[in-house]
Amino acid sequence: IKKMAEYQFNNKKYEESLKLYRQALNLNKFDETTHCGIMQCLARLGNLEAIVAQYERLKKILEDELTAEPSAETKKIFQTLISRSS
């Protein structure tokens, strides 16, 4: 599913890509690359609030269930998307 989501994203079909990434997230809610894919789609669609909400959702899942935090790479992607979107 993630490969199809990436394909759609690369072809500028962000809504379709977003749907596929969300399906992939249902299979593995801990996959940070999927969360990042969702945030990147949301950025291309201009939805800053949803980017922040997705990142906060990821942080909560990792904290509550794994006593962990997002990786440095995920944090960097989030900060980049936020700075570009604002």
C-alpha cells in the first residue's frame, strides 16, 4: 500500500496518496514513514492544522504505547513542513 501511496504522491495525486497512506497506517500505527507520508500529502494540500494534528497523534501513540518519541528524521520532516506551510 505504501508503494502505491508513494507512486500517487510522485504523480501529484495527493488526495489518493493520502487515502492510501491512511490505509497503510491502519495496518501499522507505529510506522513513522507512513505518518510522514501523510504529513507530506497534507502539506501539498495546504492543510497546516492537519499536519500538526498528525504529528501530535504520532507523538501520543509512541509515548503511550512504546514510551518513545518520534525519530530525529521525523522531527526534521515535521519542522520543514511546518516552516514551508506557515
